[in-house]
Amino acid sequence: MLCKIHINDWETAISVLKIINRKNPLWAFRGQSDSEWGLKTKFEREGEQNKLNTYFYSVCESNVITSFKRQAGQYIRNLPDPNNTLDWLAIIQHYGGPTRLLDFTYSFYVATFFAIQHASSNSAVWSLNINYLLKRDNEFKSQIGKISYQEMIKKYVKRLNSSIGYKPSDQADESVCIVEPFIQEKRLSIQQGLFLAPTNIEKSFQNNLATTINKNSDDFSTNNLTEITTDQLENLKGEDLFLLKITLSKDIKYEVLDQLRNMNISDATLFPGIDGFTRSLSYAFHEVKWVTTKPRE
């Protein structure tokens, strides 16, 4: 099932997290500051903004990777194995370049921080059931419980690396890979990060994801998701729930930021260094806003 739920207070958000964790312990979360946004990679957005025919996407990706490999040594000392394309893409992604990778995290709380920190409207945390994906993958569905999750990740990385650089005429299969770079940048590790990546770059991320679970891309639009309550969520079977879009009301922004800060989740901790610390100083405004507006008992 592809579902959505609207959250108006922090206690309900925690209840929802507890419910889905009881049903399945392995989720990938992505926070987005506008609940109306779909799931799109930066590469996909760049192509749309430049009104580029998707036929040329593989050429653009090849140019991005080649250019970065040739010049990265001017800025970075420790470079990945030349043949491990995922690790190169992870570095490009880290520094803001366009790649087919879409950032997720294993932590609901980290995803919530990214969703709500800069939100000026309702935000959203997209929650994907990883076991659901694995059970619908022809390579892994018979291996669950027989090989480790990390071994599956390695096989996903191999699959993704083999799909990068294909020519449009090759018609790469549409699917989504769950991947983690072998060499993890510090921020990615702290943020408990992972990536989901489409194998067919000519098709949208949502198209690849939909094909993976035998759905249509339109099924992921907000209007087509099944709206449920916490009681209904409690009654769902874990193996039936693939996606839960958790919409966070803009009215609870400062309450949530305060709760997350109490859990030591902030710019300063998620982005170690002077840049993260400096950005975290904005909390001075959030704190005053919350203190002067929070409900009084």
C-alpha cells in the first residue's frame, strides 16, 4: 500500500514511528521541506529545468562524471577507485552536483530535521519499507535471511555501477537500487545516510521506483495516496505497507525543532565543522519563537 498521514503534533509523530517500526525495523526516510514535492533527483530536476530530451541524459551523466574525475584531484586528496562509479557519484552528490542519487537516511529524526528546518509550509517525511523492496527484487527475494543486508547492498552497488554509462539504445531496466558508498564521507555516516538510485536514467526516479514494485508512477502523487489515521495504520499488516508519506503541519515547526535539538540533532551535529556550527546559530531565532508562542498549560 501507498499511504499518507497528516501529523499535527510531535506526540503523534512519535506514535506513528513506533507503529511502523513494530511492523518493520528497516525503513529509508527522506525529509522534504514542501509536502507537495515528489521524489526527484537533482539530475532529473536539472534536465527538466533545461528542457532537455531524456534521450541525452546518459550523455550528460557521462560528461559530469568524466569532468569530475579529471579535475577532482585539484580539490580532494583521497580519491575513490576509478572503477567504482558509485563512490564518485557520492562525492559529486556531497558537494551539490547533479547525480542520479537520491538522499535518504535510516533515521526518522534526521529526516524530520531536514524536512522541517527550512519549511514555510507543510513538510513531509517519505518513509519507504526496505524489506518490501527486497522481497520484490528477483535477485534478493529468495535470499532474505540467507545473506546479510550489507551483502545485498554490495550487489546493488554492482548492479548500479553496471547500469551507468549505457547508451540510450540499450534500454536499461527500470528499477531502484539501495546503495551506500564503500568509503563514507563523515557527514553521510553521522546522518545515517544511504542513497536510492534509478537504474534507467532516462526515466524518472518515481517511474523506476514504481516499476520495482509493479505500480504506476502516478500512484505516488499525493492525491493518489491512501489517507489513513494512526488507528488504521496500526491495523495494517507490515508486509502490505510499502510507503508512508508523513505530512508535518507547518504549525508544529518550532515544537519539533525544539524536540530535535533536545535529542542533539541540529546543523552543528549533522554537519560537523565551522559551517554547520555557524548555521546552527539560527536556532537563536527558533528558540525565541518557540518560547513566546508555545501553548501554556
